[in-house]
Amino acid sequence: MPKSGTLAVWFRNDLRLHDNVCLNKAVQLIKSSQTIRHVLPVYFYDDRFIGSDAVSSQIRVLKTGAFRERFISDSVIELRARLQKIGSNLLICYGRPEKLFNEFLPVGSTILTQDEVAQEEIAIDNAVKRQGFDLQKLWGFTLYHPQDLGKTNFSSATALVKTATPSPSRPPKVLPRQLLPKPTKGQLPFPPDEDGKFTKYLEQKPVLSDAAKKLKHDPRGVFGEKGFVGGEKAGKARVDYYCSYQTLLDDYKDTRNGMLGPDYSSKFSAWLAHGCVSPRYVYHKVKEHEEKAGGPNKGTGHLIFELVWRDYFVFYLKTHNPKVFFPNGVVPRRDITWSYDKENFRRWCDGETGFPLVDANMLELKHTGFMSNRGRQNVASFLVFNLQIDWRWGAEYFESLLIDHHVTANWGNWVHAAGLTGSRLNIFNITRQAASYDDKGEYVRTWIPALKDVPDRTVHEPWKFGASHTLDYVKSRIGDANYSGGAKGNGKGNGNNNSNSSKSQGRSGGYADRKDAAQQKRGEVANSDDEWHKGQGDFVTGQRRGNRRWAKK
């Protein structure tokens, strides 16, 4: 039992009041316990993940760039305001949990937090426990609870899909749990601050970096000058909007591979990644839509399918942690020697490869913190197979820039994209992809002004056009869009590759080339729909830098 009448709720990637397993457990304990009388909500800005000292191990970029920093700040500010409305509050702490909990909680106190599955987060949990606290980790990030999935093989995307996704011929074997109730006024009594130990943390507000303060949203981005706004209110509003317009949700499967505008896909990924909305909230909103619209259809079914893919990457990392972070992944390949060409990598980051589809997507990421599912698949394939650059460099860069980054979706997608999971390689023919998904060149012209007057027939191969105003851009071309390496793969890549789409960070996984059911049975996975700032620093050539995610293997 705790040695005080106060338990803490440690918020991480669950920045909401609705369907929050930790808050729900706190309410239950307040009602049932003879000793627990108060609930202390806490959020940490941990310098291992955010701030100028939090840099990646390989390419030394900020782990959390300005786009995501701003989104998190929005979300934390709103979370505090929502807690205050029900008679609670939120401590905002700059520092490490294992060092700061002792400042406002007696040793032995209970701390409730959402379970995480990656090694850095697990190491921090263990450090908190070693300080003598009763840390209780509760599962709440996925659509399905792992206990409900029984003996499902979490290494197999196909196995999870068959268990959890409905089809015309069979219902799902399990269903998501019901939404947990939102706490109401008085259910989370905040402890009295008799000795002032909470004061500085209650007065503390999120402190933005200079880059985040100066951030202006590019009007070319999917949400225009408004950009992505963090918080539960904005997240639920987006879900409600998307699920209330029948054509958006019903047409989701047909439109999700678009690249321009706000509504070609759900764009739920950022709010899912940071827990501003829960995947179960999305699921039940989709089900409400189905009831009003006459039942399930391919659009609603596929959005649920994407939520399942999001779950898949959480369970996959939980099963294969820490191998997902190894240079050779979970199942090493023998046909690749990684390059550490810093200049080619810089050109990939800055959208200067000379291949319009790659460059436009990388420019969108650089200027907005977001990239479509289709874009993520192509730029990952280009880095891994055309440039043969260490896939971890790409994963770290995405981690830094993406608003919707979550470790499971981003790193799970990248290790799959690199062909290091034992499944089929998904190698994309960049010019063919461009012709299929941007045939008029509208997307690439949006991001690359030099292509403005290039005819449609050559807009994706401007080196064939020859006009003087495209000369500088064409000179930047590197590599060969039609990969000719030794590895065998399919260049169509019609699947998903996002870190968090309608799922988390969107689902960040999918069948890259669904030619037939046989391929699906082999579990051939690509990446997802809405999920995959560049910090400054010296690039290193794949050497371990002491980051726990980079165990040498």
C-alpha cells in the first residue's frame, strides 16, 4: 500500500480525459481505497526525448523537432485546462521522472501510467521503480487489448488481421472493448499543497524552443496555414468531422493514397500518436457512422483495418524489442552493405535528389512535419534501395520531423521498409509510382517551383524536358529511380507505409502489393497511412553513440 493518501497519474502518450485507463483506475481507487484520497496528475518534459540535449544516436538530429514540440505543447496546455475544469490540475515538470517524483511523492506511493513497449521507456520505468515507487503500468494505447487476442502471433500481420478485422465472409474473432467513462467534477480530488511543493510545477508552462516559437505553418500543407493543432478538442473534432461526412469515410479506401489537401485520408495519426484521441474512440465513431449509413462498407472497413495495422506495430515491437532497433533488424539480410554517404543523405533530407516525387515529399515533410502514406513508402524505398543508405538514418530523421511520430509505428515501418523482418522486400519504381498517383504532376509542382511549366508527360522525368529553368534542378539528380540492385522485390508497392494514419500514428503497415490472397497469407507487409525539423549536428557513420535504442548486434 502507498505510504501517502496521494497517488500519481503519469501522463505520457495519453494526453486526454476520455477513454483513459489510468484516470479510470484512479477514479476506482479513490472510490474503493481506505487510504487513497487524492490524485496527482503529472507530465514530464524528459530531456532524453525533448530539448536541445535530446539528439539521435546516428545522425545527431533533435529527437523532437519543432513541429512535434509545438503539437505536444498545445496538447499539454489543453490537458491541464481540462483537468482544472473538473477540480484537478496538472504538474508540468522539466526533468527526469526517476529524479523528480521524490520531490512531491513519498517513497512507496502508487504511480499509474500507460504501458510502453520500447526499451528506452522500459528502462525509465525500471528506474522509477528502483526509487521505491509502486509503478503500475496499464495497457491503453491500442484498439485491442493484448489479453483479448489470446495466442495471436504478433509477429504475423496476417494473423492479427484475421483475428481482429471483419470481412464479408467472417466476423472478427474479438471486438474492441467499450470506451471508458471520462472523469467528472470531483472524481479526481487534487491534493492540498500545504508546504508549497507543487507550486513551481503548477506555475510551470511548456517552454518552446526558438524554432518552435518561430514556427509558421506552410500554406501548402494539408491543413494550410492552420496546420496541425494539438489537444483532445482538436483531435475529437477531426474524428467527428471525418466520420460525419458520408463521402469522406465511405470513400476512404479509394482516396487514401492521395497527397494534396486535408481529406484524402483521415489525418488522425498525430492525435492518435500522442493519445489526444483513443483508437477506440475512432472505432466507435466509425461504427456510429455505419449504423446511420446502412452498415459497413469498404471505406469504413478499411479505416478499421488501418487501426488494426497500427496495433500490429505496437505488438510487433513489444515482441521483438530491442531487435527492431538493431542495424540488421529482426531478420538480417545478406545482400546489403549500407552506405553512409552524408551528401546523398543530405540531398534526400532536403529534397534535392532530382526525382520529383521523392523531393516533393521530403520538402513537404521538412516544411510541415507531415507526409502522406504514399510518400512515406516511396521515400523510404528510395533511401534504402536506390541510395542503400542505412535505414536507421531515415528512421531518425522521420522521428525528428514527424508530428505524428510514435516509436512503434515509425521504427516498425522503417525496419519493414528495409526488408529486415523476413517478409518480402517492397521496392518501388519511383517514376511508375509518380505516374500512378500524381499523373498530372499537381503534387510535385506544388512543392517544386522549377517544375511549374514542365509538361505533364515529363514532369516526373524533367531531365527529358530540357528547358533552361529546370537545368539546376535536373543537375541535382542522383542514383537511379529504377532500382537495379541484387535484391528481388516488386516495384508497384500499392500498400501503405505510414507511421500513424487513421491509426497512429496511422497504422504504419499494410500489404504493399496486394496481388492476391496468397501474398496476404505470407504476411508481406509494407508501411502505413498518416504516420512517417531536422536538427543540426554532425552526421556519424553508423557508430554507436550510447543510446539504448542502439544496442550493437
